Amino acid sequence: MLPSVSLKTTLLQRLADALLSTEPLQRARLAQAGLAMLLLAAAVVAMNYFAWIGVAPLAAVLAWSAVTLAGMVVFYALIRGGWARRRADPSLTMPQMLFALTSGALAYALLGAGRGAVFPVVMVILVFGLFVASPRQMRWVSVYAVALFGAVMAFKASTDPQAYPPAIELGHFLLVATMMPGVSVLAGRLSRLRHRARMQRAELAQALARLREQTTRDELTGLPNHRHMQALVAQEHQRCTRSGQSFCLSLLDIDRLKSVNEAHGYGCGDAVLRALSQEALRQVRVSDVLSRWGGGVFLLLMSDTHAALARGGLERVHERLSALRVAHGSATVAVTLSAGVSEHHAGESVAQTLERAERALQEAKAQGGARVVAAS
């Protein structure tokens, strides 16, 4: 029983993908065109009912039905085939609305005593346009609808006054002429609401991006902060546990940063931190992650590598950073680093790997600094 249900679901999904595409934006356009087709199909059914009860001429209604449905199929094909992508409006909203209104005006001319049924259809077309057309487009649609229906009403009142009494047609025209500008006003208000909603969504997205940046980045250096780095190292640990690969952690400490702060001020110390961060990022691998761990200490995560290779890479980084000179005000400060690196061993925790890197860093400090020591 279950495989049969699953098969039906798969077939329906494939049918939906074939009809509406799998691209979200294109799918929305085709769904809109499909809804318009359903609305006009309902109008076709109603028209044929009026022909069946003898209110409208059957041959003319059949011809109208064929043209109306064929027109909507053409619009659907133009959108589904990709031709509409080359247009300013890939949804072909305006052409569809103008076609539907023209079809409605022809139906009005055919229905005689049943012509009042056209007005709800026209209203549905206009309401449909409210959600997809711009205020300017709706103004042009309103002008077109008033002119078109006015011309049809005047023509029928003059050629068939018995079925289309002039006084009644004048009333219908006044109804259309009043209704259309009102729809244009509503379209403008709705457009402003949509614009305001878009602006609010954009502002919210920017606020969330800033908040995310503040919670994951160190404000001074722009590097991942302590908390975010903990999460990244934990992810790397899980990945390596599954794959059997290894990674290395290295703690880097700026030598005599306290002396720089005391001699030249904390502004100079901050300049040293920023300059060292930027230069270090240029020297490490793209796959490595450098973070500010706290104070003048940085943590470097080196994925898919072993201690010997990690130490060689750190030696090159240390050599480049040792040549760094940071100018701040009248002072020019030379920078050196001490580093301890440890390779993660299978079965140990991240905390244990980090603890060995810290011991290696302390050993590098004890040896006078400005060197790289690998943990045993």
C-alpha cells in the first residue's frame, strides 16, 4: 500500500515539475498563468451555459471560447518555453490582463440579457492584477478597460437598442468608469504597502546580518571571536572523527604586547593587533581559520594536515610577520610572535589538543619567544 502511495506522490511531483518548472521564480510565474487560465476556463463554462439556455448565439460563443482558451495557452507556452524571460515583465502580466479584458468585452457583446455576468469576471481580473501589476500598469489597464467597454456599449446600444437599451448601457458605462479609477487607487495603496514591506524585510535582513557579524566576529580585528571559533573547532573535530583525517591547532601570542601598550598606549597596541591579523590572514592557507582567542593570543585551525607540515607553515608565517613594522603616530613597532602547535590525536578531546598547544606556546615563551614549538 505504501509503495503505491509513494509512487503516486512521485508521479504527481514529476507532473508538477513538468508543468510548472523546478525553478522557484519561474514556478511562481507559471502558477500565476495557470490560475488565470482557470479563471477564464470558468468564464468559458459560464458562457457556454448562456449559449445552452439560448441567451447567446452558440456558434459565436464556441468561437469565443476557442480563441480565449487558445490565447491563454499561448501565454503559458511563452512563459514555460522561456521566451518571456527576454521581456521586461517575464510574467507577461499586462498582456494577459489586456487579453482577458478584451475577451470580457467580446463576451459582453455576445451575452445580451446575460451580459451582467461579465462584470464579476472583470472584477476578478482587476483584483488579480492588484497583486502583480504596478500602479502605473493598473492606470493604463483602467483607461483601456473604460475605453474598450465604453466603445462596446455604445456600439451595441446603437446597433441593437432592444437588447442593449441606451439608458441601461449608460448606467453600465458609469459603473465601469467609476470602478476602474477606484481599482487604480487601490493598486497604488497596495503597491506602497508592498514597497514598505520590502523595505522592512531588507532592513530586518541587514539588522540580522549585523547581529550575526557581532556575535561571531571580533570587533577589533574582524576575525572569528572565541565563541565562534570554539564552534568551528568542534565541527572540524566531528568531521575528522568521521573521516579519519587529522587537524592541527596553533596558539600564537604577540611577544611583549604589554610593553607596547605601556610605552606607546593602547591605541598602538590595537594597531599592532589589526596589522598582524591582516598580514597573518594573507599568509595562512585559504582552508585554515584564524581567530582572535583573547588579548594578544590567536588560535589557528589547520585542517587536513599533520604536525610537521603545520610547523613548516607556521615557520613561514612567523618569518613574514617578524618583518612586519607597524606605524602608529610617531612610533614604529616591530612585531614578533611565539607559537605552539599540536596535532590532534585520535581519541583525545579538543580541550586536550588545545592544552598541548598551550604547553608548546609556554615552552616557546620560556625559550625567549619569537619561535615556533611543536607539542610532543
